[in-house]
Amino acid sequence: MTDTATVSLNEDQRDCYQELTNVAMGQAADRLARLLDSYVVLPIPKVNLIEANDLRMAIQEVETESAMSAVCQGFIGSGIAGEALLLFNDTSFSDLANLMNYDGELDRHGQLELLMDVSSLLIGACIQGIGEQLEIHFNQGHPVVLGQHCRVDELLQNSVNPWTKTLAIEIHYTMEQANIDCDLLLLFTEDSVAKLNNKINFLLD
Amino acid sequence: MADSNIEIGDIHWLMAILQNIDVGLVVLDRNYNIQLWNGFMESHSGLSPQVVSGQNLFDQFHEIPRDWFMKKAEPVFQLKTRTFTIWEQRPYLFRFKNYRPITGRASVMYQNTSIIPLESIDRSVNHICLIIYDVTDIAVSRADVETAQQSLSERNRTDILTGLNNRSYWQEEADIIYRQCQNTGVSSTLLMLEIDDFRNLQRSRGHRTADEVIRSLSHCLMETVQQEDLLCRYDGEVFALMLNGVNSDDARIYADHICKRASEVCFEPIGEGITLSIGMATFSTSYNGVDDWLQAADKAMYHARESGGNRVSVFASGSK
């Protein structure tokens, strides 16, 4: 088997992924703005091939800096699988609570509540938007809050499918009138990238 | 399946699947009135579809907070996106009994839920579907792991005979105090305490009685130390006590007091008091780590013992 699944990405493909995400975000932003009653600054997504180490470092930062929280959620459809990872700066919690009309106490439980609401919105909107354009119906698993119940470094070390390099779409969200700062990472498994590239090539032709 | 023509017969078995699948399915309309209620929901709630159909969700199930739930459900209607709740947020949406009422160790069913949009033919979302997953086993085993980890870490730091800190834990904590002394210049004093003639006691009264004496002494010490002090059973009949933030004068008073008290208090297993040899060393910048400090106190204790016991010796730098 020459299934060495070398993940590659040419410039056209990169632009295409970026455009795809842009459109998805555009659709979502409009609806998000209506729901939150605040304008979402449309981020320019970054499309990159990242190394496992980069991700490990990013996640470890969440672990060491208590001022960060993270939620991850798996998605799969048409044989394309990946995980969405929302990295969230804790200083944003009070602003976020205002925005979401959350009036409970902002203790650990309150933060979890907010984190879940925001991640549902941001992750859902993005995955759905991308799925619609590629005509893929993505199923989503239940979100998992990282760092609260599991040690993040173990989480990555014990990964059943060790990977070296994979496709990551990074979206940095900010919001007008509010100090909100979070990153959404869409990570695809190595074997999914080839399938995704096929879909993209079809769009490019 | 989407493009095939579904016949009446097919609907029949599709309904059977819906009815028998072991996850909860509920369809709600825009006003949160119940439109579909599958077999799982019927069995666990004890309410038949006929009873709940058309009823408002919040009127029927008071355990679901309206505002909370609408925060999750409104985006589904408005954004056509899915939302989720997990048991860490709220253990359950519907208050159902554990699926294993006899051997299960939780009284309620822990639930994860997905809320998904159901598009009409005109692509508007007028209905949403609630999917209820039973995750009781996950929640219970998570709690088990946490309890186990906690008891492990407690066990790791406790001396079994006395319930005091053990030596390794004490040394970690003592190291922190050592560094505090170094950084802040506030002095602390380290005491090593040894029961005099313990071997004799063991020989004449047996190991069990000797153990009882160790346990009694540890209670006696625990009663006299402050919360910020650090006490452990160091080894056999030797205790180490770090008097946190206590200078040598005050430590001396304390050490004399404990020495006197031990000789006066009646230790029940032997019906009389015991005598102690106590070595004392106050922090000095000449100590190269907490081990050095321990050694100084140990030397002083040796001196107290060699001088006949039942006394306090102070380590003076320069003494051998």
C-alpha cells in the first residue's frame, strides 16, 4: 500500500478553502448578529497545514494559562472527519455574558454554560456553512470541554491515530462593542484532506 | 433514502424504529408544544404520546427551566444550526430514573442532548427535534475516577499508622517553606522529636503497645501545633515538625513545653508519660537546601539523646 497520505495544499486550493470559509462565515455572521444583536466582525480565515506539535503547543497553552478555556467537537460527513476546537480567552467572559443576556453568576458553572452556548453557535454555524457549499451533511458529536476533566497533553499523546501534518482552518473572532476574543480551529484528519481536496478541485474546475 | 419513494409499508417500519430506538426523540413546534414523543420518552416518563401531544413542554416538565432551554433552542430555529447540552452543564433535561434502577449507582439518568432543526418543505424551520442520550454510565465512571484520584493522592501523602503526613509529602512542603525563608527572610524553625528508649519500650511492652504510644504522641502533637505548621512521622519513633514563621526563641518555648507535656501526660497504653529528645534548628542561609536543615536538627536531636534525653538541644552553627 502506498497510502502515505502526504497532505499537500497548493495556492489555488488554499484560496478556495479560504473563500469557502468566508462564505460560510458571511452566512453565519448575519444570523449571529441578529441573534446577538451585535455586529460580528468578519474574520479572514487562515488556511494552513499545521504540524501536530503546533497544535500541541496551542492546546498546552490552554492548560498552563488558566485564563484560557477550550471546547472541542467532532464532526463527520461523507467520509470527511475532523474536529472543531474553540479556544477562548477567559477575560472575555463578562462581555460575553452581557452579549448573551446571561444574568447568572459567572462561576465555573456559569462559564461552562456560556462556553457551551457560544461554541454551539460558532462551531455549528461554521461547519454547517462549509457543509452546505460542499454538499456534505456533517454530523456533530457532543462538545467536550477540554482541561476541565481531562489532561490535555494526555489527550493528544494517547491519540489513536498519530498524525504529523494536517489541514487547519483558523478563524479569529472579534465582536464590535465587546471585548471578545476567541479562535476557532477546524482540523481535518489526514485522510480527509485528500477527499476534501477532491471536492475543492471539483469546485475549482 | 431521500430520493426513493417511501411507501406506506416503509413508513410502518420506519415508525417502528423510531418507537424502539433507545434514545429519546421529541419534536417541538415553534411554541414549544410537543409534536412527537417516541417510545423511549414514553417509557421513561410514564406519559403516553396521547397525553403529552400538543402540550407545552414547560407546563408538562417543570424541571426544564424555560429561559435556559430557550437560550439553547432559539438559535436552532433562527440559525438553523444544532445546539447541544452536556451533563456537566445540567445533569439532565428530563428527570428520569436511572435505566438500571437496581444496580445503577446514580438515582437519575444523566443526559446529553442535541437540538436539531427540522426544515419544512419551504426550508423554514418551524420544528425542532430534541435527541436525548443516556450518559449515566459515563457520568458515574467519571465521578469514580475523580474519587479514586483524590483518595490516591491522599494515600500518597499520609502515614498509615498515625494519619499524619508522610515523610515524602512533608519534604515537598518543607522545601516550599525553606524557599520562603530564603526569599522573605522570615525565619522558621525545624524540630526533630524522638521518643527516648523506644527500643526498650518495644521489647518490654510489645510492638502493638509501642505503636499505640506513637499514635498517642502524634495526637498530642497535633493538638499543640498551629495550622500553618508542618508535622510528619519522619521515621519509626521520630517526628519532624516545621514551625512555620516561628523564630528560635518562640520555638524553644514551644519545644520545652512539648517536652514537659509528653512527660506529664498519661499515655494510656503504658499508663505513664514518655520522654522526648528534641533537636531544634532555626533557618540559616548557610543551609544548602532542606536536607541540610534536617541534618542540623537531627544533629541537635542526637545531642539531646546523648545528653540523657528528656531535653531540647539547639543546633548552633559550627557545632559538629
